Amino acid sequence: MEPFRRHQGRMVPLDRANVDTDQIIPKQFLKRIERSGFGPFLFYDWRRNDPDFVLERPEYQGASVLLTGPNFGCGSSREHAPWSLQDAGFKAVIAPSFADIFRTNCLKIGLLPVQLPESSVRRLMELAQEDPALPVTVDLQARTVSAAGFSEPFAMDDFARECLLNGWDDVGLTLRHADAISAYEQHRAAWLPRVPTP
Amino acid sequence: MARTLAQKIWDNHVVRSAPGEPDLLFVDLHLVHEVTSPQAFEALRLAGRRVRRPDLTVATMDHNTPTRGGRQAADDVSGKQMDALEENCRRAGVRLYGMGSRHQGIVHVIGPELGLTQPGLVIVCGDSHTSTHGAFGALAFGIGSSEVEHVLATQCLPQGRPHDLAVTIEGELPLGVVAKDVVLGLVSRVGISGGQGSAVEYRGSTIRALSMEGRMTICNMSIEWGARVGMVAPDDTTFAYLEGRPHAPRGADWEHAIEAWRGLASEENAPFHQEIRLDAASLEPCVTWGTNPGQAVPVGDRVPEPADENQERALRYMALRPGTAMEDIAIDRVFIGSCTNARLEDLRAAAAVIQGRRVHRSVQALVVPGSTQVKLAAEAEGLDRVFQDAGFEWRDAGCSMCLGMNPDILQPGERCASTSNRNFEGRQGAGGRTHLLSPPMAAAAALTGHLVDVRSLL
Ligand code: SF4
């Protein structure tokens, strides 16, 4: 994973609550066996059916920070959702809350989920509406989000932050504890279910 | 200190814990399907890593399998995804219940059916409805593809502890009210993010009285209110379901297992962060009117006035006017299927309503059994005839119209009464409109051509 330290970019306000992963990337695009190339299908139905959809507006093209409502990413566990956001150029999503699996998926691929109080997200949305060209800075090192006249700290647990800052391969980290895993395996009860290789 | 069911299972699975880091949990059972696994296997290969425990990994095909015409009927891209799973399982030595297997089916239906889903286990799958398996008193949760890769490589997963939330439901369910109504009633009260970050334990006399199938329906939809885990303490109902299943322990092992399982229940004074209480007598047959599972009302109610912009949006999408009686909503399609409600008991409950009646002429109705085993068992007792005589289509097992990755989809503007778990915009097909309800309610809707209180047909 690419390390994430600090990102500066423009914002796009998607002012909706409970945006589910079926909207972020509809199911017909989950048939691909690759990990890349999902960007063009991001919010596919909304883009197609609503000519005024905020992500389609010219003034928000090239935005890399998504502002949105609470419970973003609820529903399906499809990692295709954060893949499509990342593939479409997003580096961070700022919302009052995230669905658990979505948030974890983001952390695994280095797309930063930033949780801010609802009023702060609202303020950022207003700023982005007033001036779509306004840059925002998301600084993971300092755990702050700042834009003209706006600065706010956000919470991120130390371990997740460390992994992101360093771009660590999380499987690699776990494999360092291979001995502990083997030791655990030795003590598992023999009657636990196993499905031996055919 | 007294511990909850979830805490006990958690503690039993910690491989390593270090201050300031998530616990490293051992995974007893990893279920795999064709949609969320190809990238994980590929990443594993690129890193030169192997599947650590193929014997704790089981795969099936469900999400985009055709429900008629067999494997040949799959489109090219779906076929490629199924080929990839076959190839990946073959190379890794992972058991695959693919198309044509007697054990193929929706991943959350076959795990319990094979007796692989057992109390006390940590179970993961690259699918959000993995919470279904919690009905057996397992700690079961959905993961993304990066985590699938992680589990394939290490059989472990780093996880932060969830907080414990109890949902206590007491009393006898009124006539015509089933597990699906319980969970829809619950989600409509607590909202679709009410369970965020928590391990939910469903308990109380109502839950104890439910069959395993009913408990699975409720645990299945834990994710619909944001919970990470939904579980029920194992009891005699659990053991009776498991005994004799292909992968259940036998002989002396069975005795050991029962003893271990009995010790899992939450202790009397185990602390929960929060408790939600529900009175079974207050529940009614439920149906959704909006575009998330929390937007549900008793079927006798009316479409509500929108409380905010999101609800307005939902009503627009659903083409519904506030104040319309739910029972006045005409439907075009009925889908009885999905990991929420396509087990044998669900099909029986729907068939009991349908028996000797006809599907309304304006409705196209579909039954998709949750697994090939469910299909065979249903056919053995003649349920397929009941459905087909009434005018239902009887299909092969899979996810089907629950998410419409295969050809079973709604056309734009079509309205469907569905026993599945999600009514998100476009979930069953772009522009399609979904009303979630129980199998008996879906059956009633099929017969009358509109949403209707099943109790009027009993
Ligand atoms: S039946 Fe529906 S919810 Fe269940 S696993 Fe399949 S697609 Fe997911």
C-alpha cells in the first residue's frame, strides 16, 4: 500500500446520509477479477440518472477529497467500493461516521477515512460549495483537516495511523508472528471442523 | 470478571495481543465465494504466499450463478469469475462446492447445513451477511478482499474489540409474526447505523423459542443496522440442529463439544455497553416502504410523511406518496430467496400460504432455494409442486434476485415484494423498487397482487 502522510486537494460535497456500497459501485461491475479499473463505474447509476449529480459538475472535476453524510459505506462488504473511489482519484473521505467494514477496507488500501463531527463536515461542505477550487489539507501526521478559516483535529488510532504513514503490508506484519500462530494452532481442539483437501 | 458470549469467544481466539495494537485473532472457518476472492488470491500469488490452512477454508459459488440452464447459461464475465474460483481452489487445495455440486448454495446457507458453522468459532467471509452464522453462537463477521487475502495467508485477522450490545426480546410472537418481522421491526426502531461498532447478542424468551432458521434470519440482518456481529447463545435447539450434520463432531467428540458449547453463554452479570429491549407482543408483520431496511412499517400502516431530505429522496425513488395505505401498493414481482429467507422452513411457511391458490395474473413470482440441499429437500416433500402449481417459477440455488448479478433482475420501475435483506436503490436491478418482507407475506403478496397482511389469508 502507498503510504499516506499528508494530502492537499479539492473537495466535492456529496450531501447524503447512509450512502451504501451498492450506490458507490453497483453490482454489475463486481464481476471483474482485477483490482483496478473501477473508477469509471463509481456512483454509476447516480451519474447516469441525474445530470446534475455533484460528481459530474465541471467545477468539481479533479476533486480528491469526498465530503459526505453519516454512515457512509453501509451495506455490502465489497472492497470494490473503496477501490472505485481510489481509482477515481480520491485520497480521503470525510464523514460524520462510516460503516465498520467500509472503514476497515479503506484503511487496508490507504484511502483515508476521516471522521469529523457533523457540524464540521457541514462547514466544509459549505466551503466547498462557495469555492469549489478551495484546497483542503488532510494531514495524518498531525491528525488535522484544514482549509481556509477551518482547522479541526480528527481521531485515528495510533496503530492504524502508523500503518498508513508507513504504507505497511499488513499481511507481512502478521506473518512476523508466525510462531505465535503455530503455537496457537497446536492447542486447538482436535474436534474442531476441518475440510481436508479433496 | 463475568464475560459475555462474544468476549469468551474473542478471548479464546487471541493469538497475540499487544498494547496499542489490535488483537490478532485466529479464524476457525473461512468461507469463500467467487465475487470477493479473485483479487485476494491474485494478491497472494503476486506476493509469493500460500494459503496457510486450506483445511479451514471452504468455497462455493452463489453470487452470480445462473438459476436455470446450469453453468452454460452464465455470461462470459460471470463464467470467468467462476473459472477463477475453480482454478484458485484447485491450486490452493481448497474444497469447492461449485455449480453442479449437491452442496452448492448461498455461502451462509451451506455453512450451517454442512455442520461447519458451530458454536464458539470465529468465522469470516468476504460478505457482509456473515453475521448469519452468529445464530449458532459463533463470532462471525464480514470482511473485505484485503482481509480475505490476510486470512488466506495467515489464518488470522487483526481486529479491534467490538463493544457488547444486548437485544432482549421477551414474550410470545403474535400470530402471523415471524423472525423477519422481528428484525425489520427492530431495525426500523434503532435505525440502520444503531449497531455500529458492536457485537450484538440477541436474547430473551422470544429468541429462545425461535428455530435455528429464525435465529439465522435475525442474525443475518445484524449488518442492516450496522452491527459487526450478531449472535445467539447456543442451546438445545442449536445442538439438535447440528447433531448428525456432515461436519458436526461425533461420538466422544460430540460430548466434548457440547460441554464446551454449554460454557459459552454470557454470564448472569456480564456487562453490556447497552441494552435494547423489545416486547414481542408489540410486533406486527412488517414491510419496507423506502430504500433502506430501517424504513419499514407494520403492513397495516400508511406510507409515512418524509421526515427529511433522505426520506423524500427514498419516496421519490420508490414512487410512493405519503399517506398511501401500504396494502394499496400493487406489485409486479415476488422474490422468495436469499440468505435471509430461503431455507427449508422459509419455503414451507410460504408454501403453506400458497397451497391450493394461484399467483395473481399481474405478478411474476420466483422461488430460489438458498442451497441445492434446500432445493432437494423441498422437492422431496413436494414444495416445488405447490409453488409451480400456483404459478411460481422454481429455480436452482443461488443469490439470484437478492442482488441481481445474474440474469434475475428487476426492470426499471418494476416493484418487487422480496424476502431478501436490502432494498437499496437498484439493488435488485437498476431502477427496480424493493419491498422487504417475510416469506409468508411475500406469498400473500404474490396471490393478491399487492402488499397485504398475510393474516387476512390465514
Ligand atoms: S443472498 Fe444476497 S445478501 Fe445473501 S450472500 Fe447472496 S447477495 Fe449477499
